Amino acid sequence: MGQIDISVIMTVKNGEKFLVSSLSSVFYQTYIPQEVVVVNDGSDDNTWDILMELRRKAPIPVQLVNTQGIGRSKALNLAVSHAKSRWLANIDADDKWIAEKLEKQALAIGIFPDAELVVTTSQTVYGDGEGEMQAKGGFAITPMGKESFYIRNPINHSSILFSRRFFDEVGGYDETMTRQVDIDLWIRALQRGHTFYRVDLPLTIKRLHDAQSFEVGNRLGYTFNSFKISLKKLWKLNAPFYYFPIPFVKFAYNNIPRSIRRHLKKS
């Protein structure tokens, strides 16, 4: 496996509850990143103090960038601008990685030298859940073209490893957007003909909890924005017409209370 240099980026706002868990999963990767860059985007809880303590104890260099609150897209672009490596991996402040996550992605890049963005499959945990912390067995690497995106966004933002060249070519995160900024990036990349690669192991843990912005205060606004983005995605990717009813069905389903949705998934 060839060596690639990786910077890990994170943006956080009021992430004190899960910050230690998230960054600890980065610090103890089997494939060690060169650095971590964290943008504290206007937190008013104990996030900054926790970050300072984590930096003091971290086994790898940690850059901390403090803002008064510039928004998700600008904060992500700011993190990328501070990172030093040719490859960058994002992790959200309430998610975490299995220890072999970066190692498997670096291996995928060695197998597919044309890869510019590599993701993994994910586990989902609720609240304080931990998930399965060991990767079991071998794995496949699956190319992902635009057809993979017709029904849903198949990429967990915390699973991505991408080249700086890819990021610069696509134009970074759209700073006019405040929500679901990742899918816009994927649409632009797919329009340019990029193929993504997926490591088919659940090496990323996505945490769902009641404090997330889309569950607090304005879930209807969040799901309506998701509905609009889904229609835009289908239009931009020239999807067949029979995919267009799907966003309407998902909008209705996503406005059912989470407790009922979880019950429906289990039944």
C-alpha cells in the first residue's frame, strides 16, 4: 500500500457531548493522519475548552480555528484552507470512525489510482450508542456513478476521503448554502464525470440524537429543504422521469415523528 498524507477536518458548533468520542476515534486510527484541523464555529457551550484539552493530549498535531459563527459551508472551506495534506477526510463532531477506516480507504486508493473521493458504508447508532467497533472480514470496493444517487444520498459525510485536487476542481462547498451542503458538492462532481469509490465495510458510525439541528425547532424546514435538493439532484443528473415521485414520498415519511419511524424500520 502506497503512503498518502491525510489531514482530518472537522467543524463543530456546540458539540461538547460527543466531541471526545469523535476525535478519539481519529487519534487512534491504524493509518495515522498527519494532522487534525477543527473549526469551532461559534460554540457557546464547553466545546472550545474540550478542544484545547484534547489538543494538549493528542498524539498527532491538532490545529484549532475559532470563529464567531460563519456557517457550515464557510467553516468547512476554512478547515480545508488550513489543512496541509493532499488528501482530506471529514468527520462530523457527533460521529466516529472504526480504527481501520483510513487504512482501508488508503488501500482502496492504492488499488484504484484514479480515485479522487473514497467513502465507506456506515452504521447508525441512536443517542449514546457505540456501534460495532471492529471491522470483520474482507471487503469489496464499489464504483459509484450518478445512478447511485437517484433514490437517496448514499454518502455519509463523515466517511469521505478526498483529494485536494478534486475539491479545488469542483469548487468547494457552496457558501450560499446553510443545510445539506454535501449533496450539492456530489452533484457538481458527478456532473463533471467523477466516479466515487465505496469501501463496502461499515467503518463510519453515524450518530442520530435529539440535539441535532434538524430535530430541534424546525424539522419541517429541514425536510422541505431536503425535498428541494432531491428534486434538484434528479434534474441536474438527468435521472429518468420515474424517479421524480420519490422525493414527495420521502418528504411525507420524514415528517413522521422519529419514534414512529424507528418502529416502522424494526417491523
